[in-house]
Amino acid sequence: MKRYLLFVITLGSVQGWSQQFLPWVTFNEQFNSEIAVNNLSAEVQQLTFTATRANGETQIAERQLNPGQLWVESPGQLFPAMAAGQGFSVRIDSENPGIHAAFRVIGLGSASGSSPAQGNAVDMSDASQFSLFHYLPVPEMAPANAAVVVVNVSDSPANVVLHGFTSNGKLGEVTWDLAAQHPRAALITDLFPSAADPVFVIAESDRSVVGTAFLFNELLEPSMANAEPLTHLPSWMSEPAPITVSSLTLGQSLSIENLVIAEDGSMYAVEGYANSRAFHISADGSQIDVITSSLNGPNGIARDSKGNLFITEYNANRLSKIDTSGSVIPFATLETGPQNVTVDAADNVYVSYWGSGNGNGNKITKITPEGDVSTFAQGISVPNGLSFGPDGFLYVVTTYGGLIKRISPDGVVSDYADLPGNGIIGGSMVWVENKMYVTGVYGHQVFMVEDGTASLLAGTGTPGDSDGPALEASFESPLGIAYHADKKQLYVTSVGFATPVIRLIQLN
């Protein structure tokens, strides 16, 4: 198979100067070419061309263009010392804007001996860390070949990964290390020899690059297309980051049963049915302020659209409201043993019930913004955590067994999912987009539920407080759970004892 010698012309990156790239021009026994530059400015332009071969060989040439001049010259005339050997890149610097460039490539080996193709320059603003080479045919599908050229236009070495794909999936990847201002070119059959179908390539670099794709038929008639700059890799190429667990250290040890996160990242928390306080905790955990110490067993907390807090008081069978000024207001009388709480988009409050003794609650009540209480749903054995899903339905997990129920807007209850494992104690829950996250209190684990299927998200099942990869980390009696949208983190609290940390689960 024939090897096509080529070189790349680049216009250098100098602050305030004209910056363009002619991605591919060549001259050898198979191809000739011409470089054309237009000076559209009203000033004489001094151009400096610096040719650099991949092996480090260089040559510098200078040309002067008058206003309105079209300058045309072959690479062989411009760089006679670079005529032999592989392709090279050229940096062209001009003192002022107004320079525009194009190039013409002539296939000398074609039937006519003069088959031309023409391309325009690429502006420096189109240099990117990610580039798409759209369509690269291979000889197996036609008597043709294709190649890619990548030029590192930065002033530092670049690591470039070429990801090759067909319609059937990924072929593989090839890594190139490119010195500053250096190009590299390769036939697609050399990069991905197993390719039997058209290929597309995505170049990923840690520096700015430009590129071109060029194609040849069996007559060596050339065509070319510049690579398209991308702002980022396609989401389907990016492997999800691992889910990890870490700890947020608090200014002091606290017993926290449930919590919510405010827009500024700070937290509001309650300390549980055997205690009396509610807190405001700064985003970094260092500052802890007691909002009130007059509650009677605060164990559930929610926040409405106006910033008001609603707290269930287990021992007082009461729902209290803490307004934005910090005033504590008895809001509604509840049934025996209120447990968890959530708020809908209209600021209606919903409460689940433990009941009395070892748990005999079986309903969800709804409290309007005016404080009117009614039964929303019933027949759910000892409901605990509850949250509205993206479908507008209310979801609730049972304390015993970890059964997750789905409740329609008119209060019809249906089964949705079961948390895996035996003896599961369902805790609190939160929705994040189309996934639900639920704590398993005495199983010492956290679960994810998607499309009605529950799976383990984090925790070994052995009590502890070790950080690390999610399935290797440990929790102790996790109950409260809230989502920090900016950080994409779940905040998890432990129930029944004071601890100086809140556990953080970094989602991917």
C-alpha cells in the first residue's frame, strides 16, 4: 500500500496577530500543491513561516504582502530544504489581522495527472481539545483510503488519544504524544487495521489541536475536510466517575435524625425524637447555630418554597413551622407518632406515622398551607421516608421490610419496589432526577431505586464510618438523606448517637 507524504501548514498563536491554519498541504512525487494568501488589510503585511517536521527539523521563510495582494507559492519554493522526507507543519505569523489563506492540492498520480482539491484556512478560534473526523472510508468497502492529521498548536507537549468508531461500536484507541507546534498524520488502516466499515474518529487532547481528514480513491484523486472542533466529549464516551463516600466534619458532635439543604449549601437539621433542638449548619460544617430548643421530639424536617421549615414533633403529635425570621409556630395537630415529612410543589405538607409502641401507624396525612389536616392515603404499614417523584406521585418507604409504595395524586396506593436484603428498616428518601435514594437504617446501607428496581448504592452492611469507594465504605444506622444539587452529593446522617460528621456520597 502506498504511503502518502504530507505536511500541515499552521498560522501561529501570537497575541494580537492574525492566526489561521491550513491543515494539510503536500508536495512530492504523488501530489503537488499551492498555498494562497490574501492580504485584505490596508497595510503591508510581513509574514513569517516557520516549518517544523515531527523529528524537529525546521526552516523559516518570510514574505511581504501589499494591501489587496494575492500571494501564491508552492511549498517546494517556500521551503526548499524541507522537500525531502515526511510532512511538516508551518507556523505563519503576521503583525496585523486581514490575512486569509487557502490551499490547493493536485493529485499527480490521477488519470489526468492534475486532479485538484481545494480547502480554506481554519481560524485559531477553532482549535480545541476535542475534534471530530466525520467520515473515513477504508479499502475493504471501496478502492480508497483515508487519513487523519492532527496538529498540536499549543506551546506545550500534547497527549492526543484517537478514538476510532464504526456504526457497530468502538474499534479502539491510539495515543500520540505531540511536541509543541508539531503535526502527525496516519492512514486510517494503520490506526485501526481491523476496520471493515466506514470509520469516524474523535480526537481527545490535553492541549488545543486542529486537524483534517483526507481521502483518496484508487486514482489517487484527493479530497479533504477539516475536523470539526467539539466543546466536550460525547456523554456516551465518558465513563462515569466512581461513586465515593467521604465525610463532612462538623464544628461539634451532633445527633441528627433528618436534614434539608438550602440553596446556599447550608443545612437545617433536627436531632430526633428523644431530643428538642433544631439547627442551622453552615455549608462547610464549621458553624452550628441552635434555631430552637423548645421542640418535643423533632424527627422529620422539610422546607417549602418560601424557606419555611416544617418539623414533626414525635412526642407532641404536632407539626411546627419555623418561619424565615426564626419564629417557632405550632402549625397543626397530628395523629399519634408523626415520623417523616415532605412538601409538594404547592407547599402542602405530607406526614408519615410511626404510631405508638413498636409501630402501628398506617397512613399519610396532608396539611394544607392554611393548616387543614386530612388523610391522604392509608393502608401502608408504618410508613417512614417520603418524597415526590418527577411523575408527581408521592413515594414512601415502610419502616419494616423496606417496601416502597407509590401513591397517586388521588391517594391510590400501589407497590413500587422492595429494598434488597432481610430485616430492612426503611429510613428517609430523596429523589434526584429519575432516581430515588433511600437509607436502610439497621442494614447500615444506602440504596438506589430506578424504574422500580432497587440496588445497593453504598455501604458494606457492617456498622462503621470508613470512607472510600461506595461499596467499600461503611455507615452506622443511616437515616436522614438530602441532596446537594451543585455538588451532586447525597448528605447522610446517622440516627441514635452524636457524631462529628455527616457522610457524603459523591454521585457520578
